[in-house]
Amino acid sequence: MEGGALSVRCGNGIEVSGAGISFHLDPRSLSTKKVPQGTVCCTSHAHSDHIPSTFERKGPNRIVSSEFTRRFISEIKGRAIEAEHCDKVRLHDAGHVTGSVMFEMDVEGQRVLYTGDFSPRDRFRIQGARPVKVDVLLTEATFGKPQYVFPPTERIFKVMTDWIEDSLSQGFSVALFTSSNLGKTHELIHALRDLEPRVHGTISESSRLLQRCGLDLEIKEHEPGDVSTPGVLIGAHGQSMTQEIMSANRKGRRFRKASVSGWAANGNKRGYVDEQFAISDHADHDELLAFVKACSPRMVYVGHGYASELAGEIRQKLGIDACPVPSAGQQCLLNY
Ligand SMILES: [Zn+2]
């Protein structure tokens, strides 16, 4: 979209440009073929759908990011990523996962905030994102539909730990299915440490990587086939842990299974679990709207997830111009 001197569009990540400066936000490429001179590349956090997958073959690959995110990407990609410094961009905690940040940029005299994935909740060891007053806001919309409203984290965490302790006292083992990435999964491992959870192979590699990047995380790895006593097993959704549990069942070890995911908020339970707990790294629907309102922007661009739906609600409920981030060649007509 072209509006005045400020341009926002999908391209190499989300591209925000003005005269003489361009930001590529969560770019997939750091190659100079995709990153023209004068461009500043900013990576919000180290989830796989937000980090670069192609790099400059020779010479530096530079990003603006937190130190943790830069180290994590360097480790996982096996190449040196250098820190970029730019006095037109400020970093704010995004409250999403370890090392996640939002970027506040100065483009053509307008203040622009890119949230990346974010959560406003203080939870576990993570401080939530705080609103920033800006002219233009670029927000995510992973849970941008009204059915996705999460209970208070302390309450749902208490319900979950009570359920785990009841299950253990009744002789069951407990399997918690989460995601394999950094973030909620590893905060859960830390928060449940008194129950000495075992880490399944599906997340043990990412757990060790986090340790190497400096995260204080105690890991007890699960020994395949060890079902001698009731215990807590944490791993990723998918066949691998399900098969392990079926094998344990055949040896007489009974499991109760639960999913830990924001998608649980819609009430649709996965067939292979007994319980589910709506704990997420993201803002829920109501938090997204509240965050947008508190930033009091004149324009909002929505990316990731239910972008059209959330943009419509922002226009109708908040009276703020909003549209999904346009693809290259598309236009988003706003009243400014
Ligand atoms: Zn993420």
C-alpha cells in the first residue's frame, strides 16, 4: 500500500519503507538480492516461521534483534549472524517467547510499531508486552476471532497442576502435548519443575539449544520405554509421543493425556487427549483489541492469523482504520 511517503506491504517479511530507509520485518532472506542497500532487517523472535532461511553467501548477515534471538538463530542455522544497530528503531519486550521483541520505528516522521507475535500477559518468567503510542501499528492476529479468549494464566495453570497431581495420586502417568518450539513449552517445564517432568525426544533438541543460548532450564530427558513409576511427560503433538504412550500402555503403564494450547479456547478437543488447557504465548482476541486501542494508532495493518476478521473488528468497534497487510501489488485504501 502506498499512503503518503509511507509504504507497507508483504514482501521479504513485512516491508515498511519511506524515503531513504526501508525495514524488512521478520525477513525470510538476508541475501542482498532480496535486501536492497539501505534496508534494515529486524527479526522479532526465533520461531521458525519468523527467522531467515536464506543468507548472504559471503559477508555479514546482519539483523536487529534481541541478543538471545541472534544467538539462537546463529546456533540453529550454523552460521554467524551479526548484530545490526540502527538509531531509527527501538526494541520493546513482546512477551511472546524468550528473547521476543517488538520494533518501534521512525519512518517519515511517523512512529510505527511492529508487534511480531506478542502477549500482554506477565506469566511464568516472561514479562508481557506493553502498549506504545504510535501513528501506525502492525499487529498479529493469530487468535483474532472472538471465540479465542483465554482464562487468567494463574487460574488455568492451577487447574492443570491439580489435574496432574490427582492423576499421579491415582497411579496414572501424565502426558502433556505442547509445541516443539521455544516458549511456552519450556516455561512449562520450568514451572512444573517440582513434579520433575521428563522431556520427550520431540523437544529435547530444542531444550538443549535453549540451554546453550543461556536459558536457565533444568532438563530431565525421558528414557524411551521407562514406565516404572507414574510421572509427567512433556512433548510435542504428533505420532512420536502418541506411539510411546501406546507402547507404555501395553506394558501396563496408564497415561492421562492433555493438550496445552491456545486453540483449546474454542472448546474443540483433539481426539487423542483427555483434557486440554488454554495456555498460550499469544494475545487472545480481547487482548488484541485492547492492545490496539491502547496504542491509539491512526492506522492498523494486521498480519498473521485472522487478519481480515480482526481488521474488520478494529474498524467497527474501535473506529480505527485497519486492513490486512497488503501483498506486493495489492492496495489497502485507508482514510488518512
Ligand atoms: Zn512465534
